[in-house]
Amino acid sequence: MKDKEMKRNTVSVMRITIKVVMILAFLAIWASVAAGMTDGFDDNVRFFFYDMRSEGLTAVAKVITYLGNWQSIVILCLILLIVKPTRVRYGIPVSAGAIFVTVLNRIIKLIAERPRPDEMYHLIEEGGFSFASGHAITSMFVYGMLIYLVRTNVRNRTIANVLTVVLLIPAFCIGISRIYLGVHYPTDVLAGWCLGIATIVAAVEITEKVESRKKKGAISSSGDK
């Protein structure tokens, strides 16, 4: 029992640390952007990607970025909610979290009011403000949360490992595609990833508490019988 309690405490401390670090990192990036301290970093990174542009790579980047569009996320969440075996364990936590990060990011964009990179660099049409990247925060949360749920619920480790690798690709590559396509600064994407990771940890904690209460309720019900 002591070992289990120590393990729970260690995991709890790790999660709190990750949340605090990610939120502080996000705030530091935001403050640096507002102070104009990230211009050199942003320019160096984004022009590095611009120099890589080619017809084939652009086509790939567009496909990747569409995986983070609201239409793609909505379709994914609907599938998880409609399919009965994935509805409760996958559909509800992923959909609820996706709605939360979308609303949160909209509020941040309205407060930050950072213009996007000049339209001459855009390879796709995109409007609105730039900070933070909605694609980065949403894709990091959705695909990252799915990784946690897969590793928690899929008993076959080989399948779980394969799915983890598959889900890691859009989690990070969608954000990178936004820089390549010229519609976001690198700091927009980094900030989105930080918020996405912090939200994953919070969602994991909520999910585990709900599951724990369900188990306690089931044990209590069976005991009454």
C-alpha cells in the first residue's frame, strides 16, 4: 500500500510540475512576443522553413495542416462519439477538451491581437489573429490525449505503440506545417503546444477521477446487493 501511495504522490507531483512549467513557458512566450523580443528567433526559424519550400513539400504540408482544421477535428470527435465502444472512454474527454482549448485560444487571440506574418508568405488563405496557434493547441491536445487514452485502454502493447507513433506525427507536424505555410510565427506554435500539453495533463487528472468514482460506485452497488 505504501508503494502504491508513493507512486501516486510521485505521479501527482510530476503532473503538477508539468502543468506549472507549461503555463509559465506559455506566459513567458506571450510576454516576450508582446515586448518584441522574439522577432529574431521567429524570423530565423520561419525563413529556415521558407527556404525548404517546394511543390511536393507544400502539398504534403497542406494535407498535414488540414488534419488540424476544425472540420477534421469535429469529424474525428463525432466518430469517437458515435461509435459506441469509443464513446465514453475516448469521445467525451477528447471532445470536451477540444471545445475547451478552442474557446480558450479564441479568448487569447482577442487579447493578444498579434497580426499574422505578411500575406506574401502565405501558401494558404488564413484570417484572424496569429497568437497563439489554434491548430497547434488543438492538435496537441486532441492527438496527445488520444495517445494517453490508447496507452491506458489498449492492452496489446504492440498496437498501442504503433498507434502512439501514428498519433505523435499530427500532434507535432500540424504545428510545424503552420510555420512552413507562412500563416504562423514559430512562437505562436510553441505557445500552442505549451497550452495543449498543460490541458492534456489537466484532462488526464479529471478523467482518472471520474473513472475512480465510477469504480467506487460499482463496488458500493455490488456490496449493497
